[in-house]
Amino acid sequence: MRETRRIEFKETITNTFLKTVSAFSNYEGGEIFFGIDDEGNVIGLPNVKQACLDIENKINDSITPQPNYTLELQNHDQTIKLTVKSGFQKPYLYKSKAYKRNDTATIEVDTLELSRLILEGKNIRYEELPCADQELTFDILYQKLKECIQIETFNQDTLKTLNLYDNVNGYNNAAGLLADKNHFPGIDIVKFGENISVIHKRATFDHISILTVYDKTLEVFRDYYQYEEIQGSDRKKVEKIPEAAFREAIANALIHRVWDVESQIRILMFDDRIEVVSPGGLPFGITEEEYLSGKLSILRNRNLANVFYRLGFVEIFGTGITRIKQLYEEGLKQPEFEVSENTIKIVLPVFEKNLNLTEDEKIVYKVLSKTMLKPISEIAPYVPFGKSKTTQVLKSMGQKSLVKIEGKGRGTKYIIK
């Protein structure tokens, strides 16, 4: 056993453990073992019964409000296990300060984090707080409701039904985010060329309704990842990345991000992928495994989520990640998800259908997928086998109708169909 984010060792009983009691009570809970040194070696305590009383007295006298904890005597090795549960009356303070765990260390929370704990203790979310600007208009929201659910009458009662307004506090922050103009951040998009030094487009959509932000972001996506092919007298729309997957990623970012920080959602567009980086890690009460598997969904901004659901931007709450994975089930490359304390990143690769390629064909396919027409001389240097084998692999792929072969002799060139 070793120290972790939720386990701490204390060789002796000093007041420093009280900071960790505050941290565990404010967040996920955890365990403190007394009589064990920092390396995990059992030292034992001289009098575990007295030590147990000392720990109990220190907690009761020093932490406010009263935390939820249990003490267990480990008589076989003269140690004590203190289990602290996450509390409902946050923040839990030690000497008027709140603490959190940072890996295996315990640190004081900053002002922003303290305000979040206070709101959580009152079961209030940031989106439910009164909006700083009460002079708001909702033409975009009205138009969307009219288009999507055929609503004809739009007034203050409509906003009350959507939990965006009440007679005491007026418009809340969720209303501000949906208003035609506001003070909130939005989305910052960059489309790169062949490397990050080449920028084809840079756009920032903020201080406007997040419904407009959503639409404008989709417009940029369609410019770069959709095109039409003419097949006889018909036109066929081709998606390099499934639009449905991109929609889910953007809706997920807007609904689940933290809105109390001045930080944009970042969308990085490359030739072979899109990266969507959203401010704010997972909401309290859900693990990374639960989030990625779709087993559990906790809405950070439930009022926003409700509006997106009514407009048909999302299907069922909590299914976004699962739906993205399903859209790539037949793909050669799969989407990636990265979760950290302060961000969530979703990576959507260009869709390449899994064609049951051999290992050698996968290598050649990967090289060709990044280029246009290529002669054998420009393909062979990037594969781990010789020119002769590369030619054989390309010929096999041509017979499978995976690769189009143009020209003859030295002028032969290859391209993915």
C-alpha cells in the first residue's frame, strides 16, 4: 500500500492531518492511517486507545461543520484507520480554510474553488445563480423553439418553464448563456494546415447565445470535413468525420463545461483529426470509468442540458460518449477521450472504414491516407519494408479496390479510393 489521492499515512498524531480531513470531507472522501510512515512502513503507536481519543477530539474541536468519519483500531499492528466520507454540508473548514487533495499533497483551495464548495453545500449550481446582466433578449432561443418544437407563444412564462427565470431573482446564468448577447466565453477554433505553423482559419465565437455558437461551429466543421461527390447525375455528401459525432462532442462540451472561468472551449482542427478541449474536469460524484462507459451521467448544467434536449441537439442525457463510440464502430481509427482535473478532451479522427487490412496493408494505407497521388518512390521510404514488397502490397490493395492505380511503368501513382 502507498499514499495516493485518497490515502495518507501519518507516523504520529499532529494537527497537520486535520487539513486532510477537510480535503476528504470536501471532495471524494479518503482514509488516513496513523502509525505508518511516508514509505508505508508500519511503525505502530504506543497507546492506540488514547491516540484514538486524541484524533476524535482534534476533529471535533477543529473542523466545522462536523465531518462524517469513523475510527478503527488495528490492534494487531498498533495502527489506526481514520475513514472520512464526503460530506453534504460543504465547505468543511480547518482554521477557517478549506482544503483539497493535489495528488498525495493537501493544499488550500483558491477563492473560485471555495465559492464552488459553498454553492455545492447549498445544492445550488452556477447556472442557477442570478445573471449579472438582467437586460437580456432571446430572439435566437425563440426562433429555435419555433423551428424545433413549433412553439408559437414565447414570453416570461416560457422562460420560467425552462427554469431560466423566476420572479425573485430574475434571469439566471443559464438564461444569460442562451441570450442573444452576453458576457460569457464561447468557442475558439483553429484550422491548421500541414503543421501547427500553418493556420488556415482562426475564429472565436463568444459573448453571443451558445445556440449561435453551436451553429457557427458546425458551419466551420462543414467547410473542412464535408464535400460532395458527383456520381452520374447524383450528388453524394461525403463526411470525412461523422457530423453526428462532432455534434455530440460540441454539445457535450457546452453542456458539461464549467462556466465560472473565463476560458474558451478550444477546437483544434487538423487534416487527420479534430480535438475538442473543454474547461472543467468531471463533475463531483462520477469516475472516469463511469463517464467513458456511459454507466453514470451527472449533469453539471442541467437547465442548459434540458434546453439542448428539447431542441433535439442531444438525444438522451448521458449518452453522448457512447453515441460517439457507436458512430466509429466500423472505423479503422477510434475516438480518444482524455480526462484531467481541469479539462476533458475528445479526439475525433478522420473516419476510415475498417476494411480488414493485413498488417502490411495497414502501414501502407496509413501513409497514403495523408497524401494525394503518390508514386512508389514517395511511399517506400515511409514503410519498414523494401520497394518490391511495397509494390506487391499496393497491387494487392488495388485488386481489393482499396487503392486506385493510375498510369504505367515509372509514372504509376497510387491513391486511396
